[in-house]
Amino acid sequence: MDWMLRRSRGSGSFRYGDLEVGHLAYADDLVLLGSTQSELQRALDGFDAVCTEAGMRISLGKSEVMEISRKPGKCDIRLGGVALRQVEKFKYLGVWFTSDGGTDEEIASRIGRAGAVMQQLVQLVMGHQVWAMTERTRSRIQAAEKRFLRATAGVSRIDRCRNAAIREGLQVEPLLLHIERSVLRWFGHVLRLPPTRLVKQVLSECPGGKRPRGRGGSGG
């Protein structure tokens, strides 16, 4: 697939600060990116033409389009004249992406899977290095951890046993502490990468646009 992507390069891209990313690819899973619908359409047309030249065909049934925006609208992207199905969320390499750019769907999915296999908390925290750790996210993780610990220890609410005592009995550290340490390790790993790696470039860039009211900021 690499040579086909190189042949069709330049049709579309997504700008992140001064960095332009045209696609994400792993094996035969491909995401084409565009800042506008026309850019994305050109990128798809270009890649489709290269595939046809190589005797390959893009699967229409497995192809979807999604606009990521605070207020997503209609996105009319066509493959061979047929409109792609527009979705509000899709899974890529095991991670949920949503049209509003949030992580709630992904976190809810992890909590659900972790609840089914509570002995394996790795299901809950997988991919946490890229989570936006808001207060709401922290509260949800703590609530999920509380349920898992009590179920593992065989303690119910009526037992009035403190979470700290349960954790001490099970000899496990707070889940948020584990996540924070892991994020720092991942950050250090990214910093040590060569400057040519995409993940290092994305970390160094500042996204354009303005933040909506009520997010971030610092006291003065």
C-alpha cells in the first residue's frame, strides 16, 4: 500500500499547526484526511485511481466518511459516483473516534469491556496515553475502579468498607496514579524519538483555531 499512497500523495491533507498529515495507514486499514470536503474528495479520487491502476478495488461497503467538528454537518463524499455512508463514530485500530472529536465514546467502550473482565484492568486503560484527562473523565475512571475493586473483593455497598481499605487489602495502587505514571513514561518515550517521526512532530505542533468558551484557560 505504501507505493500507492506515494503515487496519490498531495491530493488532500489535514493541517495541524505547521504539520500536514494526508493519511493514516496500518496494513490494509487506511484513513484519508482533508481539511475540506473538496480536498478529501480529491484524495479519495486519487487513491481510487491508483488502486484501479494496480488492479485493486476499494471496498464501498467498508468505506465510511466522518466530519470532525464541534457542529458536524452533511459530508457528501463519493466513491465511483456512489455516496459514502456518513457516520458519527467509527473504530480505527481498536479505538473509537467521534464526529465531535471527544473521547467519551472510547472511554465508555473501555469501561464496558473492563466490566466484563474486571480482573484485567488493562482493558480499561488501554490507549489512555492519548486520553483528554478532564475532571469528568477522572470521575468516571474512579467510579469504574470502585465497582471493579468491590466486585473483586466481594464487598457490597452495605458493608460500608472504605475504598482505601479494599485497595490496601488487594495490594493495588490507585488506577489514576497508574495512568499518570504511564502517561509520563509515554511522554518521555515520545521525546526520545527522532524528529522525523510523525508522533513527535504532532506533539511539537500547536493546533489552529480558537477554543470554545468554558474550556481550559488559566487564572490571572
